[in-house]
Amino acid sequence: MKLKTRFWNRHGTGGLTFTELGFGTAPLGNLYRAISDQTADDILARAWEAGVRYYDTAPLYGLGLSETRINRFLRDKPRDDYVLSTKIGRLLKPATEETRSGLGKWFEVPARTEIYDYTYDGVMRSVEFSLERLGVPRIDILFAHDLDAFTHGSQAALGAKLNALMEGGYRALLKLREEGSIAAFGAGVNEWQPCQWLAERGDFDIFLLAGRYTLLEQDAMDSFMPLAEQRGIGIVIGGPYNSGVLATGARSGAFYNYAPAPPDILNRVTRLDAACQAHGVRLIDAAFQFCLGHPAVVSVIPGGQSAAEMESNLQAARSDIPQALWDALKTQGLLHPDAPVKVFRP
């Protein structure tokens, strides 16, 4: 079955066509464990063969390793056949293996350290470095990376970074879009509140929201998601499985928000899973398809660090969810009552 696509054209200048299943490449940066170049190539090849045509990466992912692996994969692909996004906000500097960033998180990666930089010059330098690592003539979308309190440690620290972007990097992003170097820009974050803050203060196109609009969490329905729909802002959903718990179920060692899932989350996932099983649906399929129910969403980008995970994502993208399941979840208080859902009519 061919993967479905969604078209976004906020400016009426040609727009971008996203596959509903995109590819989040953080795992290709050896996130939490190392994989070989061959394994990375095989996963990417399977995604392409299946029709995936949207790829998201970042300098942070493997301290440049993800972008480098994407380079090798995309080298012989026609540039107009896919959509590519990467991120700004961090510059990479040479380091030693002992002083590099991401020890215990990124494995067998280049010895580099990350420096936050959301200034005008920082954005321009980041784009130049990413183009070099990616080996492509252009990038379609730039996301300001990790503008959230989760990353920066406090609301005060986040506020300083947001202001730095709006006072400097935002001008660079506008310039790049106006001259046609990129088609769109936004932010890639783990919280919806900074997305709303930015959308209310600037002309942002697309946000990559990780883990905050999922089958497990819909708080953004009361504010940010309606604003995005009203303004024609596209939403890429990252972390649709909330770091894994919606893929694995509430088993021992399940992860939520990059850490072991707490009891209240495990309890909610247990209830979600029971409802899915009662309707003959895999939890992971419902999690993926729920995200696509919102009209602002242009793509969902789960990661994949193995061929089996890629196949599971493909199955989820091709699944149909009966309306009865969505109704049951709302009746049980497990879904926001106004959350839009995809209607399947057999």
C-alpha cells in the first residue's frame, strides 16, 4: 500500500509534499547505542523503498553523525523527490573524547561539543555547516532546536534563548526564506508552550512538536493546536510514542520522556492498551494514527534504529482505526473530547 501524503503551501509559492510517515533520524546518530553504517543504510533504504519521502535530522544527532549518514543515503536521490529538514541553535566545536557532549547518550560519535547559538550569525553558520555535512544543495525546512525549559533547565533560561532567537536568528530565518534558500522555518521542541509563544510573535511556518500531542497527551488542544490550524501553520509530530511507552505498552522498563515511565503514565497506557485490544487494534497503530487526525499535522516522524522498528512504523502508517475505538477512548476520558480523529469507513 502506497504511503499517503499531505500538501502544505502556506505562502502559495509551491509548497511541500510530506509523506504522512516521515523519518526521524536521531537514532541514526547512535542514540543510546551504536549501530553500524550498514545498518543505518539498510534502514534508510527500506524507508525509501516503502515510499518515505520526508527526512528530519539535526546537528545534535550524533554530533553530526546523523547528517553525515543522510549524506551518503541521499547522494543519488533526485533533490526534488524528498523533503529535508534540519535544525539550528547549536554549533559543533572540536573536543576530545573525554570532553565531548552527549557522553552516555550518543555512542561512537565524533568528538565534538555543542554550543547554543540562536543569533543571526549562529544561524547562518549552522546552515553552512549542515549543508556541508548533508552534501545537498538546499534544505527545505529549518527548525530552531530545543527551545524549551526541558532542555535549558528553567523558564528564565528558556526566556533568554527565546529572546536571543527573536532578536537575531529570526532575522536570518526570514532572510533565508525570502531569498528562497529554504521553503519554511519553525522550531523543533519538546513543549507546546514555546511554540505558541513564537507563533504569537513571529511569522513561523511549521513546528516540530515532540511528544506533546499524542494518544497519551492532548493539552495542546486547548490553545496551540487551534492557533496553528487558524494560521495555516504545519505541525510535524515527533515522539508519537512518547519515547517508547506507546510502542511497547506498559511493560517493565518502558520509557516516557526519555526516562523510565512513572506509575501514573503506566496506568494510563494500560487503560489505552486495553481499549485498543478490545477493538482488535495495536496500541502503536492507534498512537500513530491519532496524530494524523488533526488537520494541522503534515507528518509523523517516529525514529527507527532497526529494520523491525521500521517495519512496525510502516504497518502503523498503513493501519485503519475503527471509529468505535476513538469513541470508546473519549467516553473513558482517555482522549480530549474535542480531539479530531481520522474516520475509517470500511
